[in-house]
Amino acid sequence: MKKILVIDDEKDIVEILSYNFKKEGFQVDTSFNGESALKKIKTNRYDLIILDLMLPGIQGLDICKMLRKEQATADMPVIMITAKGEEVDKILGLEMGADDYITKPFSPREVVARAKAVLRRAEIKVLGNTSTNNAPKEPIKIKDMTIDREKYTVLIGDKSIKLSATEFRLLTYLAERPNKIYSRDHLLDAVWGNDVYVEPRTVDVHIRRVRTKIEEDPNNPIYIKTMRGVGYFVEQD
């Protein structure tokens, strides 16, 4: 049974989300502020966090940043919910590490559906899961970057790079097909899947996050390149 933590200071929202998730077979914990949420996260293992952006005390964005910095929670899926709907807020939430972003008011059924999609994506261990070939996959080498698809690790030289599950899939998808340019729409279908609505801008945000981790100078990348007006590609000499 999947375990979810719902964090929101609005009691009605917490109750209706808890009801709908429990109806779908999830185990649900709840919290109404950032401090109590962090205490629960430290003492429990959750499969997914539903996190309100605006909370009393510690804000949702700060909680998301804290989760991404800790090894034990770095890959924990997070869906951010908020009354703010401006694009800048969505981008900021995604840049802080959220896996999806839902604006209030929302349908509880939509939240559950998108939560299931995020959980499915988090459970994907091998990119290109449509393949029936179970033979071990050799590491991918791009310049001094090594991607091990069996161990789910990325090295730049001898330095280990920590990526989220989505970031790893995105980088691996491009690295498996060097010098091929892919549009944002193509990457959305290939990496995120077509079972949930994710804005094309999400690709740009995740590319930026991966670059900050693997590139010495993210403004002048040597691994993930941009073809303006077309898309992204990993360059292999």
C-alpha cells in the first residue's frame, strides 16, 4: 500500500484529499504546517508528498528544497498545490524539485490521477521500458561523463552526480541517442509519458536543473546542447 503525506493548512482540502486517496487504496498521513510535516517525514517513509506552497511557518518551497538536499528524500516524489497560478510560481516550484504542480481550485479526482502518474514514473527503473531485452546495459560514456543504467548513477570524471528519477531518465534518454535533436513535446511523451498533463515548459526547467548538476558552466554547456527553436540534444564528439 502506497503511503502519502498531505500537507496543507486548509482543513477542508486535507480532509477531501485524504478521503479520495484512501478510497483509492492509499495510506494517508496529514499535516497542517511545515514544522510538523518535517517531523513526520524524518520518522516515516512516504511514497509521495502532496505539498501546499503557502504554509504557516516553514513554506512549501523551503520544505521541497530540504527534501531534495537530503539523500534519504532526494528522490521522494512531490506534487505541489497552491492557489497561485502564475507561470513564475509554477516554474519556481519545479525548479525547487517538485515533480508536478496543481493550481487551486482543483478536482480531487485530478489530484489522485496525477499522483498515480507521478508514482508510476517514479517506479520506472529502466528507461526504454518497452524493450524486452533483459541483458545488462553497458554504461554510456559522453566525454568524461559516465551513465550507469544498471546502478542508476552518473559520474563526471570521478565525481558522483545526484539526480532525481525524472532528471536521470531525461539525461539518459538524450545520452542514449547522442547528436539527435528532440523537441520538448517529444521529450514529454518519451520521459514523462502521455498519461498525465505536464506543460512543455517543464522540460526546460528540468534541462536547466540537470545542467546545473553536470555542467561546469551551465550557461555554456558541453553535454546537453540547445538547438534554438528545435529542441535539445546530447553532443557526442
